[in-house]
Amino acid sequence: MPHHIVITKPLIRPSAALTRCNVDWVRTERSLTRLDRLFARLDREPERPAHLDEPRMSPHRVVLFSATLAFYAAIVVAVVTTSWLVRFDWQVMFFRPYQQWPEIHGFLDYWVVLGQRGPTAVMVAAWLGWRSWRQHTLRPLLMFGAALLLLNATVGAAKIGMGRLGPHYATVIGSNEMGQGGDIFPSGHTANAVVTWGILAYLASTPRTRRYLSALSAVVSLSVGLTTVYLGTHWLSDVLLGWAAGLLILLALPWVEPLISVVESWILGIRDALRRRGGVPVPLPVTPASLLPQRSPAGSRDEQAPAREPVTAARSRAPAYLAPGPHTARCERTPVTPQGTRRPPHPERVRGTSARPLAGG
């Protein structure tokens, strides 16, 4: 009578299956482009972050504003009274720095562009527009627009009101050249550099980033102001007053924050009204109750479960470019043929083994 011997043999070694799963997972991760990962990160931030630090008009800032305003008034008085500062302006002009160091003239001709209002406004507005879209708020662009408006109003009025001529158009040696119809006092290049690059530090999200950007904007504004003196387009006192004028605007920006909030709410309200009129659904705002920890009913086993994170709903949502549902590795998927699956519908079958009867003697 023939005997049947049953031999069990694993189809795939566990280590090989695990290796294949890891390889498939790595390939899936590497197939994502940088743009896909960027969109996935933006998808996890559907609302404006609540941790953004908005500067306030603290007593320290009030003291700095008052000291800068006093410095501004002292420079104006020193120039109007033709004091030692005006004599020093003439000494620097006769020194002619552009003739003393002609080898850096070409580079500084391009470097001074960092103080021109048109090119710098376009660059900074592009970056702040990206930040506004990423954080779902109009505050960066609105603050930049308010800073430029204050800059044009204050510096422009001072230029026209004092009417000082520049070094290239001076008429009387040793005079302050005030009231001659010029528009050189204070330096617009310097004030624009202080405001344009300083607004990046003002709108920084963290104190550490604000410190780094403040140092960088200070270096840029100082170098741009000294470049105008090197080129002979401004007196040194023009640059000093330009620094003070730009710093006054940056220090006064917290007073504009309430108005910016009102304007932002008004613009977003108009946008929502246009969406409703066009039939586009308006996303509901996040209510404070949704940010509170969720407690289980009394008597349940999971009463002591930890509170959920405020942004779990945004993090659990799959990115738009991936298919919905959990992602499984290739080795975990059931092979399917035109006739159907090749695995028998036996739930008690042990995965990775098979039994074959062999004829024996």
C-alpha cells in the first residue's frame, strides 16, 4: 500500500520578504519629487499656524522709538543750523571716495540697487506673497504695503519740505543747501533699504530667525547708505537721517497691526461672498472647541487616554497626489490573474507554506 509523505517548504524566506518590503517602500519614497513633497507639506497646513509671533508695542520698543525720533530731530537741527555736521559733509565730498578706491566702483554700482524701491519691492513682495499663500493669511503682504505707504508719505514729505541739494548740485561751499528745490534729504535709498529688508525680520516666525534677519538687514542698509556716500550722490547727513527715518517706520509697525487685522478680515469676507455667489463651497473656520482635548465618557476604559493634537485632522489626510487608503507594500498584495486570485479561500492556511503529496513506495 503506497504511503504519502507530506513535506512542508517555505515559499519565501522571512528575511527575503522583509527585504523586498523595505526595497518597495524605499522605491515608493524615492519616486516622489520635491514638488510632491512640498505639496504634501502644504496639505498638512490647511489653516494659519497659531504659533506665529506678532510683535507688540512693548515699553522697550517705545523707548527705542523715542530715542530714534530724538536722533532724527537732532540731525535735522544740525543741518539747518549749518553746524559741524555740514562741514563734515563737505570734507567727505572733497575727499571723493570714488577716486580713492576706484577698483570697487563697478561692484558698488550694482550693490546700490538693493536700496532702489522698484527692484527690492518686487523681490520682497514675491517672497511675502509665497508666505501669505503658505500660511493662509494676508498679513505679510498687508504689512509690507503699509510699510511702503508710510515710507513714501514720511520720507517724501521730508524731501520736499526741506528741499536740499545733493553734492553734485551744490552751489555754495560750506552751505547746508537747504530750501534749494532738491530732494536729497533724507536719503531715500537708505530708508528704503532699512524698511524693505527690515520687514523680513519684523515678519519672522521665530525670535531666532528675527535676530538673524535683523542683523542681515542692518548690514545691507548700512552698506547701501555708505555706498551712496561713496558714489557722491548723498551727503553723509542724508544717510544718517535715512537710517533714522526707516527705523522709525519699523518701530511704529505694531501700531498698525489692529488696522491690518481689520483690513484682512474685510478682504477675506469679500472673497467668501464672491465664492458663495459663484456656488463655490466656503471652508468652515476652525472653532476653538475643536482644539480642546477630547475626553471619553465616564466609566469607559480609555478615560485616561492622552489628548489629541490640534492638527491631527490635517495630518491624517492623505496628500492629493496619492491614492486614498492605506499604502501596502508590493509583497503584501494578493496576486490576481484573469481567472481570479491564485490563493485558495482557506482562512486557516498558514502563509508562506504549502503541502504537496509525493508518491512513495
